[in-house]
Amino acid sequence: MLRAHTVARRTVELKDESAPQLTAGHALVRVHHVALCGTDHTIWDDQYVTELPIVQGHEFSGVIEAIDEDASTLTVGTAVAISPMVYCGTCGPCQAGRYNVCDTISCLGCYEDGALTEIISMPVDKLHPLPEGMPLRLAALGEPGSIAMQAVNRGTPVAGETALVLGCGPIGLLATLFLTERGVNVVAADLDEHRMALARQFGATTTIAAGTNPFPNAKDARVLAEACPMDGPTLVIEATGVPVSLENAIRLAAPTARIVQVGISTASAALSMRDVPFKELDIRGSRNSLNLIPQALEILNKRQDLAEALITHTFDFHQLGKAFETMEDRSAQVGKIVIDMPVTTVAEPAELFAEVHN
């Protein structure tokens, strides 16, 4: 089988390697689609904390080709989305039910080999069958969907309130969708008019232009005020990772609002030591998800039109370099890029897959 190894900065090599064998508690999944995100680009550009070489890919879907039947009710031929998160189960956060911030957390494709391979071995508890009628291509969005849903859950949204979503990239758009599904009125902000138009498709009742000086400008300030009866949004989801965006969130939030920081960067923000206590704001981080892929899949399946709108580019497995380069092209208006894997059948399964319980 072929595996794509990122071996050095901006260098991917396809290698023909032996397929994994089936082991206890695992399934062999033939990968059909892998979606790329900003983290993938950072790894490819060798600007991430992980060490190269690595097999990338953490947002993916596929079909079970062999499975330990004693460990799961799933069967060969089942289409699945896969959770890439690896946690210990024994540290303090794990014992508290917060395994998404495990002390030794890992993620396939980010810190250890992932899904840019024809066949991958996965623990059966990481496999999530697709809702009826959901295409495998859209199921690759289950993992980023779970990240957005975690952020929404952390915000404890209340139907009828107004939320401000800062950043209309994939996570911000998905958060907008999930908030509107819960009856929340969403105002979305971004620098790019195309992304703001997408946010309106995803349910935002209005959009305001980020990057203006001051932000928001006078016109957008009136729009925001009209949308927020509580003297500001009562929930803010910051999905850019840009320090000034968190600063804006604190400045614009209503008293007693919740602010969820899901955008990540290594930069530092200048927080107001006055606004946070005077408004009694709740600032909540959001990382990974608490096994929310199934819930994300349900909504994405219901709104397949929006899931399709999120996927702006598709590349063949052999075009990985071009896919990563496209992520840098601002004129390409990239949403999600999906890699179509080479789907073949195994001629002699018995020769590749050992029995689990020999």
C-alpha cells in the first residue's frame, strides 16, 4: 500500500509499504477521504512542534476492511468517520472526564503517523458509523465538526441569545451552523467578504467587517447593537487565534458574557484587567472534543448542502504538494481541501490480515 511521508519541509514522499495486520481490539480501515486543515499546512511547512518525518492526516473517513468481531458490533463494509485523538485515560483530566486535555494527549497525523495511507489500523472505539445517506466525502468533516461543536458546548448557548463568532474559517462556520441549530442568533465577523457570505449561508443573521479601525466601524456598531439587547453579545466564540480578536471579544462582550477561545496560536494577547472583572466575564478555552464526532455528523448529514459548500477543493492522493500550495493562495478562497485516496480492493485478504486470536 502507499503511504505519504512528510519527510522534510514542503517535501512529501509516497512510499510503497506493507499493509498493517489485524490485531485484537482493532479494525483495518481503507481510507477514502482525508481533509486538510491549517495544522496540516503548518506541519508540511515544518513550522509545527512535531518532528519530521511523519504521515499526516487527522480528518478522515473510510470503510472497514477487517475487524476484531469480538471487540465491536461493527462489521466489514461499514463506512466510518474516525477520531484521531489518543489519550491515556489515567491522568487527572482523563479521570475528571476531560480527556480532550489529557496530560499526554496525542493526535494521529499531528504527533504520530496518521491517515494519508491506503489502510490504517484503528482501535474499534475510535470508529463512528455514518448516518444513513451520508457520503464518505462529507464524513471527513466529522473531526473538524467535533472541534466546532466542543467550542459551542463550552459556550453553553441559550436559545434566543445573540452570539458573536469571530472568524469565518471552517471552525467558525461550523460553530455558526451548530449555534443556529440551537436557536441562537449569530453575528459573524471576518476580514473576507466571501467568507462572510458563507457565514450567512451557515445561518448568521448578519455579518460585520473585521479589520476596520475602529472595529466595528460606525455602521457595523449599529448593526451589532441592534442585534444585542444585552448591551453586547452574551456569547463570543473566537475562532481565529489572532490576539487582537480576543481583545475585541472582551471589549465587545456584554456583562456576564461567556467567551470561548478555540482559535490557537503561540502569540500573547493584551487582556483588559478592568473589563474582565467589571463585566464578570467567563473566559473558557476549548480544545479537541469530548467524542462529539457522532453529533457533528448528524447535523452535517442533515445539512449536506452546507457541508458541500465548505469543501472548496479536491485533490488526488498524488497531488498532495499542490494541495498544500493551494492552501497558501489567498485568491483561491480555500475552505476545506479534501484528498481523495486511491480506493482499491484487496485481492487476497487472508494473505494480508492475520487472524486476531491465533
